[in-house]
Amino acid sequence: MRHIINILDLSVEEIEELMDTADDILANPGRYNEVCRHKILATLFFEPSTRTRLSFESAMLSLGGQVLGFSDSGSSSSAKGESVADTVAIVSGYADIIAMRHPKEGAPLVASMHSRVPVINAGDGGHYHPTQTLTDLLTIRHEKGRFENLTVGLCGDLKFGRPVHSLIEAMSRYAGVKFVLISPEELKLPSFVKQEFIKDKGIEYRQSRSLDDVIGDLDILYMTRVQKERFFNEEDYLRLKDTYILTPEKMKLARPDMIVMHPLPRVNEISTAVDDDPRACYFRQAYYGRFVRMALIMKLLGVHAE
Ligand code: NCD
């Protein structure tokens, strides 16, 4: 039995395989609509979500399976003080696979130690978000056609933004990748990611406070939301929330083939006027989430199309 807590729980070859499956699902959805018949996915979401939870549920329903779960910890027994370990010990008797989001870093790992079925980390605090990274990788494969030799700019809240951490880990395995880290001082990439996945690997990187100074060098611009819910005081959030706002004027400084990604939800950091730019691919990115999650559920349950 396998759990996916971190994107590095999957090898480069396995990621390639998942992307191939996702592409086949996109091309031939009918081949897959019964493969998880009689299987149940539980979505245990202790934190708000739109895309991640609904795309997981849509994925399982599209595979012919069923879903149960909660989207608000207040309606589960955690509100009575039940531990994650106990919740999962019980739910793993009611479902064949679990997707869990939790505000505490490490909660899905703890869950996996008490589960009888595969556990997928759907986001743990300011830590990791491996299935967002699968979505991101499928987007990069479709839009850029490769993972190697790309200059990836990550902009905004690099401290608390878990999709950034998982994406850096994943991209650090491909040759010729460079990172440009764009953030205010207070929201810099934490050392648990920077040391191990950039510095120790000898990967070329640059840090900048200014988006304008570096946007022209990028193949990919990965924008992020300032993670309001992880701030200790509101003043800091209010001061930092609008540090970067991508506008059509700024897009004029970018290469004609640069792509703009964002895990969404966006608040102010990308002006809606950028949405019509063909380089804006965040809505396509969110669309792919359903198909990579279908591929991942199939892999963890060991089921295949006929
Ligand atoms: C991200 C998350 O939850 O970490 N959202 C998502 O899953 N698409 C990013 C965010 O909330 O800003």
C-alpha cells in the first residue's frame, strides 16, 4: 500500500506514467468511466477548498466510484476533540482511499500511519501540496512540452505557499532548471526547501524583490496568493497582500512564450485583464487537476483501463 504525502514519494518515471495516463483519459474518457466501480474515496477536508476537493470528487465519480467525506472540520468529530489518528483509523474502514487536507503540517503523514488504505496529502498547512504539483506538471508538459531547461519564477508568498514548495522539489529533479525567487523579505522561501532542493543540489537560482526586474528572463511565472490564514497578525497581511499585482503592462515585459501559472484562488495578484492573454494558463491548469487525480487514484488503487 502506498501513500502520497510528498511529491517525491513518486519517482520521475512514475510521474511520467501518471501524465501519460492523464493524457489518455483526456483523449479517451470513456475507457475509464467504470474502472473504480464499487470503490469509495473519502475526502477529509479540515481546511477550505474548492478546486482540490471538488476535482478529487469529480475524479472518483468520473472513474465510476463514489465519494463521502466532509468539507468543514466543524461538522466532523474533530470539533469534539478527536485526533486525526482516530478519525483516519475509523474512516479507513469506510473507504478505499483517502484525500486529506489539514492546517497542521504533517497531519496527513500521521494519518497515513493509522490508515488501512492509501492516504493522499491534499495540502498540509504551509508545507506541501503534491497533487497540485501533478496538476502543475501536466500544465507545463502541455504548454512547454518539456520539464528540462526551464527558468521558473515563483512570485508572492514563497514562505507559506505549499504549492511552491512541492513544485520546487519536483522541478529540482530535471536538468537545466533554474529558479527565480520573487518575494518580499518577510515571505522568502523557507530553508527546508531552499537548502535541500536548491542549494545542496547546486541548482542555479536568483532572488529578487522586484517582479519587473526579472519577468523578462522567465519561461514560467508561477504567481501565488499571500496566505492570509497563516499570518499571526492582520497588519502584516494587509501590508504584504498587494506586493505583486500582475497587469497587462507588466506582461509586456515578458517573453512572448512565457506562461503564467497560479494554483488559484487568486485574490488581487493577477488582474482579471490578464485572463485573456494567451499566456495566462491558470484556468487550464485547474482543469487538468481532475485528470491527474484520476490517474493518481487509479495508480494507488492498482486499477487499469481495459
Ligand atoms: C492552493 C492551496 O490550497 O495551497 N490552492 C489549491 O489547492 N489550488 C493555493 C492557495 O490556497 O493559495
